[in-house]
Amino acid sequence: MAKNKPTKQHYVPECYLRGWVDPKTPAGQEPYVWIFNRGEKVGRKKAPSNIFTETDLYTLRLKTGEKDYSIEETLSNLEGRYANIFRNKIQKHLPLSEEEHITLCAFVAAMLQRTPRYRDNMDRFHNELIEHTEAMEKSHGIDSKESEKMKEFQKNSHRMSIVQMLPSITEMLMPMSVAFLCAKRGSKFVTSDDPCNLFNPDLQFQKFHSPGLSQKNVQVTLPLSPEIALCMSWSPLRGYAEWSNNEVEEMNRMVVGHCYKYFVSHNSKVRRHWFRRYPLDFFFILKIIRHLVEMRWYKLKNWYQYGRHVKRKRT
Amino acid sequence: MSNENELKKAMDLAIQGKRQEAAAILVVLESKIKEPNLRLRLIDASLSSLSPVKNNAKLIDLAEEAIKITTQAGISNYQAHFMARKADLLRFQITIRWHRVTSLTLTPGWIGFATEADKMEYEVLTSETKKMEDESDNLLEQALTLANKSEDKKTKAYILMDRGQVSSSKYLQRKTDCLRGTLYGKLWVKSQSCRYPIFENFFALINVTVRELPVYVKSFKKDLLEAGKLLEQIDDSAASSAYFNLANELKTAYRFREAQKHLKKSRTIALKYGDIAMIVKIDEMKKIIAARNKDVPDYIDGEERSNDTM
């Protein structure tokens, strides 16, 4: 009997999404999660098997025209191993063995890269490169050999990069501190279509640098279930720790703010706090004010040094 | 120049307060000198000249070697002295391990280890720390018994100085334990003014460990004062060092007024014996006390000061 081809591929694993199934699902009905559009407060019920999928997202197209599913198979193998670890260890608050730790890091590494946001960012970058190359070829009057090569490369670039980058990202994640943040009774974590978030508080007031794994204060967060979220960092934040309701809601605000198109909750209720741009924290507000004052001062200083000598053009 | 002369030169440099120059010579001589008497002098000079932070492991080995030599030769007062030195040096190893142990469980609301590697590291470090603490306490006890038997006031004074420093180190360690995870801990880290004893007693009374803190302060004050008095009785210039060390430990415990009082005493003695190097150190310490500990080196991060203790 021919094996079913996995053409419908999840970019957020189904086994992972099943954690957010509404516990109040009526008997006999397929279990569902609550999915919300980015920025919207009204959600709809969907079965985890039907969301966050794309056809042939990880399918390699060979030169012969055949389709190769080895990336999808590798990812589902990894998801299976992660699901076991989550069920047998993380959910029971037990320490992970070295092998399990590696699997968790590999799962996080895959989650960082496998989403449509990552693919779209890569495509945008490649498209710009191709456009520049084509423009140069045109202006120099040479044939479009190079740009064609790049177009060919772009077809499988996202798929290939997942496989190529997975070992090195896993290796970078391995020495980081691992913390499982356990929500106290009363609040739950939410997730999204791009649940793995890289955040560096040092870079939040600028747009030039993006967060990277080797930065001192970077943190990789990933909600693993409504009760537990993973946080990897270079700080001494490690172990299983109880997270207060406010801290959980603050993390949810980050997840909702970072989502690409959708976020997912285990019930239909949303919190106003999730949609706030800034956290409601006195010290953070002070930081924002300080930053604004610094920026104004910097602009004024620049104007005093250079700007005041330049006459404005009359319009 | 013969090894003996080189060693004498290094010891002279150490007495003058030029510890780095002395240490450079002693490191070279360490592999050359094998004769037990000279070796003992070399180890003694190394223990006072080499950095107790940078060369801690090496100094522990040297102290251990000196204990063996003195035990074989039956020189009980020297044996007691080296035992006390080793006990004091072990505190640094204990502190480093304790820092790592606490950082493994530092997360607020911590309930368990995330990885087996962390759990194993915690268990190994805890058992090593316990072993070292026991060894340090036993060494001090044995050293004091030996010193009391020999009735050598100078040796007893030096042992008491080491015991005082060990108590001070224990005081700091216990204080760190009290601070973890509490609001007071956060304030203590952020603000200098929260580190004064009045705040410590007020905010941390609920914690049982905090009640132990004054006991440690009393203990190191008693030991260092007794050491100073013993050295004064035998008319030894090291009495100045005893009071200086007491002032240093009191400064660390944010008891500045008392520290100034003992520093004054240390200066009077140093002036009496014309100990210029000591007077320079006392003047530096005066500045640190006047600045109310706002410039404390981060030893864990590798920072060091040459004139912290004598």
C-alpha cells in the first residue's frame, strides 16, 4: 500500500498546538483551540490539525520534478521526540538528561526558523539581491546567468537553511541557561504562529540592530503549554520556577505583540494588557521618559553643532 | 646570587610592601629550593606575597606541603601557623563554589532543576563545599590546640587573625543567603544605604539566618582584638596588622565608626615601629572608609587589590 504523502505541512507543530485545546470542548466534538487575528479581540474555534499549515512548505523539488519530503519527516521526527520529553519530563517538572536537553534545543532551533515570517524575511532579502543583480546585468549589458542562478537558489533556500542551520543553532543554544516558567493558578500562557521569540532588552529603543543568540542579555522564549513557558538566556535564570500572574500576562503581551498573523489561546477570553504597546511598569515608563529626553537632547545638540548654520529653504 | 640570597631579597621586598616584585622572585625560586628549612621560609613568604585570589589553589598546595614538613620535623608552632593559613585560604574556594551553587537556584520562585547536569553540578559543589568547610574548621581547631600547647603568643595571635578572617568570610556568605529572593535583597544590591546593620536587622529579622550574622561579627571582632592584644604584649609590630585587618573586616560589615577607631589604633602602632608601608596602607584604607564602600572590587570577576589584608 502506498504511504500517504505529507503535503499538508504544519509550520507550528500540531502536537505543540494540542496543548492549547479548550478544556471545555463538548464531548463528541473535535478538540479545538481559539485563534485570533493579530490585533483583534474576537477569536474563532479551530481544530489544531487545521491551522498553521501550508502545502509543500518543506517539500524539496528535485531537478527530476520529483518531490522530496525528507525535511518534513526530519521535523516530525524531532516533534515526536520533543512531545515525549514534554509529556514525561517537563510537564512533571523533572530535570532533562543531556540527550533530552539537546532535543529541546534542536526543537527550539527549528521553531526559530520554520515559520512563514522567517521564510518571508529570507525571500525579501533574496528578492532585493536578485533585483540589484538584474539591474547590474542590464546596465553592463551582460546575460542574466547570475540572476537566474540566484532565482534557482531561492526556490529551496528556506527549506535548505532549516537543515543547514539546525545543528549550529542547537550548538549555540546548548550552553544557555534553561528555565521553565510555570504559571501560577489563574493565568495561562498563549502562543502564536511565530511562538519562538528572541528578545534583547538592550536593543528595544533602536531599530538598527536585531537580537542575536550570542548577545549578553538576549532571551529566547517559547510557550510550551498554557502552564509552562521556556526561557533560555545567558543569565542565571534556570530551573523550574513559579511565575506570577502579572509575569505570565507580560509574557503573553510579548507573544501577542510578536505574532505574525495569528495568536492562539486555550479559551475565548482576551486581556486588554495583551494589546498594550508598553508594559504597565513604573520603572519601564521611567526608562521610556529617559530615552525620550535623551533623544531630544541629542537632536538639540546636533542642531546646535550643525543645523543652526544651515538656512532653511523657502517653500 | 644564591637561592638563599634571592629568597632573602624577596622577603625584604615583601616586608617593604612590594608584594608583586617579591612574588615574581618567589615563583621562580619555588621550583629551585628543595631543602626543608629554606622551603619553609619560601612557603611562608609566598603565603604573604602571592595573590590569595589569583594563586589560591597553588597557595593551598604550598600550605599543605608546609604542614607536612613541619609535622615531620615536629615544629608544632609552625605547623599550627600553616594549618591556620590553609584554613583561611580554603575560604576562597568555598566562596567560589558557594557563588556557583547559589546561582544554580537563584531564580525567584525556583522549584526544581531544569537539567540533570545542573542537578549533578549542584550536588557535587554542595558536597565539596561541605567537605572544605569541615576541613577549614578542623584545621583551625587543631591549630589553636597546638598553639595553646606551645604557649607561643605570636603563633596564637596569627592563628586568631586567620580565624577572624574565616569568620568574616562566613559572615558575608550567610548574608548572601539571607538576601536571596527577598525585596530587601534587591534593595541591598541597588542601594548602598540598605547595607547598614540597622537596615539588615530591621528588614531581615524574619529570616533565621540573619540572627546568626551578629554572632559572626562578634566572633571576628573578638579574635582579631585578642590577636592585636597578644602581639602588643610581646611588643610585636604585627599588632598593627591585626587592628588593620579588624578595621578592614568591620568596613566590609558596614561598621565604619568602629573601623575608624581600630584603624587609628593600627596607625599609632605602625608609627611607633616606623612601619612606612603599613602607614601607606592605613591611609588608603581611610579613604575607602570615607567613601563608604562605594568602590569595592569584584573578586569573582577577577578584579583585585593588592592591599586588602596584611
